[in-house]
Amino acid sequence: METSLLETFLTRARQQPDWPVLDFERKRFTAGELAQRVSAFARALVHHGLKPGERVALFLENSPAFVIAYLGTWSAGGVVVLVNTQYRQVELGHILSDAEARVCVTGAEGAAELAPLQARLPALEWLVTVEPPPGPMPWPTHDFDALLASAPASAALRLPEGDALAVLGYTSGTTGRSKGAMLLHRNVLANVRAVTEAWRWTNADRLLLALPLFHTHGLMVGLHGTLYSGGSVDLRRRFVASEALAALSEDASLTMFFGVPTMYGRLVEEARRTGARVRPLRLLVSGSAPLSPQLFEDVAETFGQRILERYGMTETIMNTTNPYEGERRPGTVGLPYPGQEARVVDVRTRAPLGAGETGEIEVRGPHVFAGYWRRPDATAEAFDAEGWFRTGDLGERDADGYFRITGRARELIISGGFNVYPREVEEVLALHPSVAEVAVLGLPDPDFGEQVVAVIVPRPEAPPEAQALVDFCKDRLASFKKPRRVVVVEALPRNALGKVQKHVLRERLQG
Ligand code: MLC
Ligand code: AMP
């Protein structure tokens, strides 16, 4: 029995080297070609001194290079650190220094973003770039293709053990400082088995994948499932509704599409505008953010298909899913995957609740991560003595076992499937000279589901200019975290303890 997804992929690549696993921008990679490059990348890492367990950050757009660097890092015994390409100085500096990444694989823009951070990243030793860097870099820098071409012909590569660390996925806590969720090879393997089994994913499947590979949905569902099942993937650099719709209408080989609700909303709009007809696929999956029953119906009407909604998170990969066979209920996230558990507990007493009662969702099983990187305090808080993980999501289970997510125990805005922690944006805005006080919250948005809104109390001597505040955020944080709306008030509503009452602000702003 294999102990890692890497082993499954390499074994199949040996047996079926001509398996056409990956298409990207009119270039096709067979499994044999991909495996050969994965091995070359791993040999190059080892040659340059990477030791087992050391971290390699991928700050990279979707491309074959991402897949090669990802699997190649595993093959060298390394640990992949995933970094959203929109991240800027604040997030990037924190993640790369916290993970003590030794190597970073990136593009030209990424290299430009990294360069000023040299003093903060003493562990970072060298870069691999998939495009020429914008100028001289403060680290030794290797071109990706040249690195593969010059890899030594042999190196002792060992397959990872199941208990070895595979990925650090950074996810924010309520403090605004993101934490690295430690996923082991056995977590990854257990979940991809469960997902492919639940969705009847086989080597006859071909997935259109336009989700970013630096997050769970695109990577650990889309790519992992493809590699595990022996199917194939049509990988896109990014999601463009017109292009995705054209592929879904014209390419008869596609059998699946996975997306966040924002993508489905845009696809429906595009289909209505152009009258394009999507071919019936075997499976449409939505997740990462709530899919409204209205959008579920719109997709059913436009595409003739009932979306399968599922629920996951960085720490646990996939938790629950609507059934492949059986009823897919709009507004629910279905039932636990095979071999995994989920329950709802009272937020205060932590006692398990019965059907129809609302509390916090907890999950347990072989898919659940091993804890937060170098944060035993946060890890201890996140688990109970019996190994149940507190998701921070509020919900209920109905009499048939279907889970419904009704809210969040933690303060979190999900905009177009990307997470924004209000505290992180508040900390940046509080540094602006015209801001005396600030509260950030999420309000409904027709395209992104939720939007970031900043409520500001200005300093008397420095009246704020909304655009300047937005730009201030954009210079420091990922652009999707910037406020879409800035509201100026004289005072923030506070309770007797002085805590900002965001629910009062929300009511006022929506009213
Ligand atoms: C982009 N922008 C966003 C945004 N995405 N703003 C708010 N929310 C978002 N989600 C902003 C950019 O910062 C930019 O602003 C402008 O929109 C245009 O950028 P773009 O790159 O052209 O955007 P677009 O291609 O339209 O992106 C929309 C999107 C993207 C839906 C394709 O957001 C996306 O790929 N979302 C998927 C996220 C995802 O994979 N989540 C999974 C997490 S895993 P400006 O001002 O700079 O021009 C997880 C677990 C699980 O949650 O269960 O799956
Ligand atoms: P992340 O930390 O980026 O992995 O985001 C995980 C969070 O996304 C979960 O804790 C949920 O709040 C949310 N999420 C994922 N899937 C769904 C879904 N189908 N419906 C509602 N929220 C979801």
C-alpha cells in the first residue's frame, strides 16, 4: 500500500508513461514527462543542499512549473509552503520568515516583491525563477528550466513516509497573524482517497481547473484528485469566465469543473449574455464559500446540472460533501466523507448537539492536520482531548445527517473564496496618519459573496481620503483585502467593556 500521493503518481507514471495527465496553454505533459521533470527538480534541490524537512516556498501562478516544483519538493524530502500570489510585504514577510523557507520558487513579479524583504528573511538562501527577475536579486537565483537541465544525473531520492510533513498551508487566526497548518503525507493521501471515492473520480475524468493552485480547493482537490485517480487536467493560468465557458461548451473531453461561487455566478451571467450552451458534465463542484440556493437554481437552469457543494478548509482539506448519488440539497454542505467524522457542539459547554441544533462544527479523522507550525498554544486550543478539531464554523446537522453552515464563530470575511481577517486589515489601516480608530467588517456583495468594508474615525487634524486608505492597504496587503467601501463616522459603537460592536455597525450600514 502506498504511503504518499507522490508514490501513487510515480508508480502510475512508471506503468503508464504516456498517460496525458496535464494540459496547459496548448502544451501537453504525459505522466512520464512530468515524472522526469519532478525527479530533475528534486535532484537539483538535493544537489544545492536541501535537507529532508526543509521548506520550499511556492509563490507562483498556475503553471506546469508549479506542479513540478510541488511534487519535486516532496520527492527531495522537502516541505512545500503555499503562498497566495496576491500576497504583499506584510503577508509574504511573515509567512516566509515563520516557515524559515530556504528556497522560494517564483515569477518576475514575485521576485520584485521579495527583494526588499531580504533583511527579514535570514533563512532564505536562494531563489528559482520561472521568468527572468526584474533586476539583480539579493539571493543567488536560478532559472527554473536551466536548473532542471543542469540537475545531476543521479541523487538518492527516497519516497516520503506517511508521517512526514508535506505542506504548510498558511491560514489566519483571529489574531491576524497567519499560522502554518501542518499537513502530513498521510493526511493528504487519506483525503484524496475519500474525495475520489465519494465523487466516483476515475481515470476517464478530465477536469477544467482555473482555481489557483496555492489554495486547498485547486491544489488538494483539483490537482491531487487528478494525480490520484489517473485522470487528466486542463489547467488554466487564471479564471476568465468567457474562456471557461467556451471550454465547457466546446470541449467534449471535459467531464468536471470545480469552482468557488463567484466563478459560477460569473459563468451563469456569461452564459445568459452569450446564449452559450454548456455540455452536460459528469460533475460540477462548488466550495470554499457559501453557495446560495438561488445560484444553485440558476446553475441548474442554465447548465442543466445540480451542483455538488462540499465544505473544507486548509487544516482539514475536505470535510463534508453532498452525495454523488442521492439528493444534493441546496444550502447544505452534505455529509462527512467516508472514513471521516463531523459533529456539532455547544459553543460554550462543548457538548455534542442533536439534529437541528446550532453550534460549532467539529471534525475528526485521518484527514485532519497535525497542528500549527511552531504554535503548540494554538494547536492545543484547536483540538479537544479526543482529537476533535474546532473548525470555527457554526452550523447544524439535520435529521438526515446533512450539515448546514450558518455562520462563523471567528471573525472572517470570505470574498470570492479568499479569506480576509478583519484584524489584519485593521492593523494596517491603524498605521495610516489620518486614522484614529478603525473597524473592518464584511457586508454582502453580489459578485464576491462578501465585501470588505472599513469604518473609520478620522484624526481631527487629518481628514481621510478614501482612495488613499485603499491604496495604503494595497501597498502592504493582498489587493483582495483592500476595503471596497470606506465609511467615515464620528465614533464606533462600543459595549460596556469598550469592544467595538460590529453587529451594530453592520445593521446601520445595511439599513
Ligand atoms: C480578485 N480581486 C478580488 C478577489 N479576487 N477582490 C475581492 N475578492 C476576491 N476574491 C480583485 C483583485 O485584487 C483586483 O483588484 C481585481 O479584483 C481584479 O483581479 P483579478 O485577478 O483579475 O480578479 P479575478 O480574476 O476577477 O478574480 C476573481 C476570482 C478569484 C473569483 C477568479 O478571486 C479567485 O480565483 N478566487 C478563488 C479563490 C480560491 O481558490 N479559494 C479557495 C480557498 S481553499 P485591483 O484593485 O488590484 O485591480 C478553501 C477551502 C475549501 O477555502 O473549502 O476549498
Ligand atoms: P480556508 O481557511 O481558506 O481553507 O477557508 C476555509 C473556510 O471556508 C471554512 O472554515 C469555511 O468557513 C469556508 N467554507 C469552505 N467551504 C464552504 C462551503 N461550502 N460553504 C460555506 N463556507 C465554506
